[in-house]
Amino acid sequence: MHLGLYLHTLQTLLWKELLAEWRSRDALYAMFFFAVTSLLIFNFALDLSPVAARDVAPGILWVTFVFAALLGLNRSFQREKEQSSIEGLMMAPVERSTIYLAKMLGNLLFLLAIEIVALPVMSALFTLTLPLTIIPILLLGSLGISAVGTIFAAMALNTRLRDVLLPLMLLPMLIPLLVGAVQATGAVLREAPLWEEAGSSLALMASFDVIFVTLSVLLFEYVLEQ
């Protein structure tokens, strides 16, 4: 497919994803309330000083983001299944990889939207200052979660226990990404030089993203056929 046509198709499918979610906003509301509620529970349960909060905040932050993302990922292909439109997408004369990329980018944007709301809440609750150097960590981490989560959501679509199966498949696979994200976020909160203290963690996250985005694009056609 010509690159211009490929990008136009991807843009159209991504717009469809965003418009469909904006009309219902079911997943966004669920992700938002889960993220804020989780941060509130952690804050009152741990009752940390600012110094102690700096040590545990990275883990709390990424646990919250991963489980909030699961709520959206479970809905990723559910709308098409309920409306029997997944067959129409499969019959459309488009590259199957554009379907995956549109879904993945939609999930990425939804997750980033939740993070934009959750970060100020966490900063206020835990009395932390979040510098702008946290942005590349959030982008790399969110991309990895969305890339792996989207392909696994497609794999779990036709199973009876998809709500249980998706976390069981996804969480172990995300361990390398989350280790890098937590270490890099910890370095940022300690106000250490990002590239000196967390360079290896960022490299791990970037490698994870490249590998899984590439594999997912190549394998999505076969996953969709099944």
C-alpha cells in the first residue's frame, strides 16, 4: 500500500476510535475514577512523609496506570464484537496493521489523558514535585503498555474469561517495562540527572517498545484471523 494511502487509512481508523469513545466515554470514566480512587487509597493507607513518599511513589504510580489501562484495554475490541463490526473491519480493503496501530494509538491517547489528570492528583496528595523530565518516561511506559495490551486484548477477544485472561497474559509480559519505568521515575523524583541515573532504564523501555510494536504489527493479521 502506498505510504500516503496507508497514513490516511490509519488516520481514519484512529479518528473512528476516538469518536466512538468520546460518544460513550465509558472506558475513560472508568479509568479516571479507578486512577483517582487508587491514589486516594494509597495516600490514606500509607500516610507517608514527603521523603518516604518519594521512595514508594514510582511503584504506586505505575501500578495505578497499569490497572487503569486494563479497564480501557478490556473495551478495546469489545465494541466491535458487540456490534459485529469486527468482521467488517477484516473485510475492508486495508492493511490489517493499520487496524492494530489505530487501536494501539487510541489506547495510548486514552492512557495519556488519564495520566495528565492523575499526576496533579498524586503530586497534591503525596506532596511531590513532578519535573518535566518525567514526560519521556511516561511516553515510553504508556507506549509499551498500549502496544502489548492491544495485541493481547485482540487475542483474548473471543474467550469466555477475557476479563481474567487479559491481566494474566499482560502483567507478566510488562515486568521488564515496569522495572525500567519505576527505576527511571525514582531517579526523576530524587532530582537526579535523568540520562546519567536512568539511562539504562530508558534504553530498556525503548527497546521493549520497539520490539513489541514491531512484533505486534507483524503478528496482528494472524491474531485477527483466529
